Amino acid sequence: MSADHLRQEALALPVDERAALAKDLLLSLDGDPEPGAEQAWIEELDRRAQAVANGTATLVTWDEAEKRITDRLKARREARATR
């Protein structure tokens, strides 16, 4: 079966099945996680939650967070365009 045929078949699926397929395909690109990565993320999330709870975290508004994200994505696109 060709990739084009498979793509057409996948696009004909109901949205929830397409979403599940897309998730599986994206996860397949990551390969196996590094040993201990999940535990490291849990510990980092706990650390950040504790910093918020005890008032030591530097918080930003959604508008500021969105601006930072947009600026980073724009910089990456521009960097790729100059390669």
C-alpha cells in the first residue's frame, strides 16, 4: 500500500480515530524514552508546583507567555529559512 493511498484512507476516518492515529504516528517518531526520563519530568513538575505554592516562582501572564512562545517559534522559523 502506498503512502498516498494510506493517507487518503486515514483522512477518511472519523476525527477521533484520526486524532488517535496522529498521536501514535507522532509518538513513533520519538523513539524509546531515555531511562528515567518520566521520573525526571515528574520531579520537575513537582518542583515547579512547589515553587508556585510557596511563592518563589516567577509567574507571568498568559499574554506574556504567549508572546514568548510566539517569539521563539518565529525565531526558529527564521533560522530554518536562512539555512
